[in-house]
Amino acid sequence: MNGTLLLRIATAIILLTHSVFGMFNGGINDFGNLYLNQIGFAPFGVFLAWSIKISHIIAAILLLSNKYIMPAGFITIFILIMGIVLVHSQEGWFVVGGGRNGVEYNFLLIIVLLAIMYPNGISRKNNS
């Protein structure tokens, strides 16, 4: 069994559930209209919201199939960082408990994606 298999499955489940439910309960359109358009992305907020969620679904599929892990990881990490900057940072660290809607969830997903992308760690190759 690949060392990252469990992380890839867990991350794919998180990305899928976070995306698919919003497709059916109006959450993606609401995020686009009621948040992204309001902070300056109008008239593209809904398009951007759907693009984000579709990218999560594609990333989940790629994680499960163990294909194109690096591009899927980098794109998802970029989206998560933008989520931290635009949405979560003003709420603090905690998602629940000591706060609400903070950065800790995105932070953890970023670290897990990095662990999946670099299962042997990140190191400089010695060119001497």
C-alpha cells in the first residue's frame, strides 16, 4: 500500500463533500453572489465559486487515482491560501471552539497536501 493512500483518500473525501453538497443546496451560488461578488469579484463571483468547487472535485479524482498529484496539489493549495487570505484570516485560527470559521482547517489541508506531494520530504539536491 502506498504510504500516502490514506491521506489521499481522506483528502479526496473532504474535497468532495465540501464541494458536492454546495452544488445541491445552493451554497456555491450563495458564496459567489453573497460573498465573492460583494468583495469585488462581481460579476464573476458565481463563476469563480463554481470553478473553485469543480477544481476540488477534479483534485479529489486525481488524488484517488494517484495521477497528476503535483498540479492538483498546487492548484488546491493556492485556492486554500486564497481562502485563508480572503475569508478565514479575519476569523482567527479556530474553526470551532475558540472561534468560528478560522484558518486551522485550511492550514491542515495545506500541510496534508504537501505531505502527499512530497512523501519523502522536501530537500535540496546537493550539486557538488
